[in-house]
Amino acid sequence: MVIQQLRGKRVGIVGLGRIGIQVAKRLEAFGCSISYNSRKKKDFIEYPFYANVCELAADMDVLIICCALTDQTRHMIDRKVLLALGKEGVLVNIGRGAIVNEKEMVECLVHGEIGGAGSDVFENEPDVPKELFELENVVLSPHLAIFSPESLEDSRDLVIANLEAFFSNKPLLSLQDPFF
């Protein structure tokens, strides 16, 4: 397997919320060209917006999934999107496993229809398709990022800050807007 550099890649982010924005900032440091798909265009974001995830995939080298799992996003990344991403394209899922149709992703990987995949989330956790362990173009990691001491401290601090804001009648720091 030939390893590619991240520098200069065209990266599409599906779900440009709190996590997606942080991913984009880090990718900018590598000189990546960022585009995104979200429920709606964000006026305060300068990255190009794609209303259609399949069109986004077709124009990218890497597609990173950062969105929440909803009825609308379940299996949103299907064979059609993966074929649009193409033989050199790489899919990275850090959102939720069921956003990707895992069966179709495995088929595309096995048949060389996409270049590779990386994931720390799976559709039926903790069960991971055995085929993924046999492929050289796949990177798997356990869904454990939240369990670092630092992230647990960050979570604690956020809960405390939100409780303080709530009981002071101030806006919450992590309010989830379903139309954001």
C-alpha cells in the first residue's frame, strides 16, 4: 500500500458543527482545501458549501464524516456517494457508524472502488466486519477518544459551565440547534 500525504488534499467535511469546524482548522495547517456539507449553508463559514453530499464526494480526495446520526443521515454515505469519491478517495468516519452503509463500504473497499477508509465508529459496535481487518487500505481504532483524562475533564468542565449558565438564565455553551 502506498501512503499518501495529507498536504494539499481536497477534503470534504460532512457535518460542519463544533467537531467538524475543529477538524477543518487542523486540516488548514496541512494546506488542505476544505469544503463542506451540512443541513444548511453557514453564512459565517468561508469554505465552499455543497448541498448534495454526492457532489461533495465527487470533488474531494478525502471525505470526513463528522455529523450526528439522525433519520436523515442514517446510511447517507452509501454506494453512490462512495463511487463518487472514487478509486483514490479516502473515507474517514469520526461521526457515528450508521451514517455509513457499512456493507456497501466494505464492498467498495474489497473491489477497489474507493482508495481507503479510516474509522473509530462502526454501525453495530462493538461488532466490526471481519473483512475490514484483512484490508491494507483500512485504519481502524476503538471508539475510545472520550476516555482520555483530558477529554473527561473537558466534559466535566462543560457540564459545570452549562449548569452555571442555566441557573443564571444565561445562554448554554453547548446548546444543540437542530437547524444549525
